[in-house]
Amino acid sequence: MQSIFFSGTAGSLYGCYHAPNGRFENTGVVLANAQGHEYTQFHRVFGQLARMLSEVGIPVLRFDYSGCGDSSGDSELWGLEQWRSDLGSAVEELQRLAGVSRIGVVGLRLGATIACQGSEFRTPPSFLVLWDAVVNGMAFLREMREAHQRMLRYAHVSQVRDAIDGEEVLGFPMPQAWARELEALTLEQWRGSPAPRILLVESNPNASQDKLLESLRKVGPVRHLHLTNPHLWAWTEDFTRVHIPIQLLQDIVEEVREAAS
């Protein structure tokens, strides 16, 4: 793995480049992360997925959005438009690093949502893996706030009382502008398919995922992978206890290998 910094539209972006073990066709994969506590909780899982893909010959880039992780900026840069731009920059950077012309995106939660909306990328994705995409932002925000209140009842932390703009949700700021954007977020209508090949991964039975699957199938072919894991997204105070869903990762790797062939 190689740690890198590359240019985005709002500043420097931090990434981890996983070079392929040998060469596999002409395809690379960008991993589009979740945000907030879900990013932290699944950091190890995404790192494992990157290693598994590189071991079968797929170059991989995972990165931090503007204002997140080790990328430049703060929460003032949070927003779907900026993060779509960051994903586009990551796609171009992986093309430069690996010398590939075809790029797929594996998106997790809000990362999957951003990947769906990236039709304006200069290099449109050849395939998408959408892992539990956030379909309804208002429902997502409500779930996060409810989880935050449950956390406060037993976690070894106290609530922030002096937030200047917005609120705190599970240890991360929730600026008012970002909350308003999430409240307006929906994935329902499509002018065309976001990619020629799509795998929709659903960890839990969810009506919003069913609606997303139905709407995507109206504009193109979509495969559906459902592995029941009711506690996958439950908040935990000790992130070292988050298990790696290895079977699901293996299924994603196999999907990417097929798409790259």
C-alpha cells in the first residue's frame, strides 16, 4: 500500500493506493467511503476489501473526502456536490497511477449514493457496486440521531453543549447546511443507468433498498445480492469489535473480477 496526496477541486485529498499483484485486464477500482462514524467503523473492512482486490490483480484507490480524514479542509466543505467532485478526482488519479482506462466504483452507504450521482464524471464508471446506499437522507439522518441518543445512555462520553453551528451526531459535527442537504436527499429518478453494470448489495431487509432496486431496473440491468446481517450498521463504542463480513467481500471481489474481464 502506498499513501498519497492528490489534487481535488477544494484542496489536497489523501488516498491509499493498492498496486495490483500482477496485471488484470485494464480496470481499476475506486472505493467510495461512508461518512462520519460509519467511515470509522468500516475503515478496516474497506482496507481488507482493497487488499483482496489488489491480490487478484485489480489496482485500487481508497481516499478521504474533502474535510474528512487526512484530506484538507473541515466540515465547511461537507456536501454531496463537493464529494462527487472528489470522487471524480479519485477516478482520474487512479487512471494516472495504474494506467488503466476502465474504472469501477465500490460505494459504501453515502459513498454508494455519491457514486450513483456521478454521471458527470469525465470518465463514467464501467460498473458500480452499491453497498447499502443511502436512499432517503431524511430517514438516514433520523436513524443517526436516534442512534446518537441511544449511545449517550451508556457510552463513556458526554454530549457536546457548546456546538457553534448545528449539532453532534455520534461523535461527528452535523452542520446545519449539511443536515439540510441530507434532509433533501432522495435516490428515485434516473435519466439513464448510472453505469452499464450494477451490483446492489443489501445487508438488511429494507424498503428503501427495494425502491432503489426497482427504480434502477427501469433504466438498466442490476444484479441484487442480499446477505442478511441485521447488526452490520449498529453503532459500537469499540470499533475493534466490528466483524469483517468476509463472505460479502468475497462476493464483491468476484463481481469486480467478472466486470473487469
